[in-house]
Amino acid sequence: MEEFLLPCLNKQLFGIDCLGCGGQRALMLLFEGEFSAAFAMYPAIYSLLLLLFFIILNFFFKFKKAMIIKTALIIANAAIIILSYYFKMEAYF
């Protein structure tokens, strides 16, 4: 299944992982039932899926504080992605 994954252009051009590196592999691990391995591969996978689920749900059901919830989820996702990237890069250097 890995032959169908998109390559990371940032890693190919510069040799450094991008903020999204590991996301596709983590999703594949989720489909295979490897939940802890998916989290280890890309810690933001579950919070991103929660955000995606909420956005899709919000298309069908309108919530009063949907904008506040979406904003909070986006900020939380950005923080998780940045922090996990920082710790991953700290291990390289």
C-alpha cells in the first residue's frame, strides 16, 4: 500500500521533514488497526480527524458555537503539530 503514498517534496528537496511528514503513514496505520503506532508516527492524527469529523457534522447540523469550536480545534491542532515537529527535529540535531 505504501507505493501509493505521495512523496514529501520538502524532504526530497531539502532533506528535512515537513510539518505534515508522517500523516499519510499514520492514516494507513489507522486503517490497519495500529492505533498507538499511528499516534507515534504523527501525534496530531486523532485531533485532525476530530476536526474533520466536526466540520463534516457542521455541514449537516448547525451548532450555535460552531465557529468557536472550530477555532479551538484548529489552534489545538496547530499547537500539537508544531510541538511534535519541534521534538522530532530536536532529536535530529
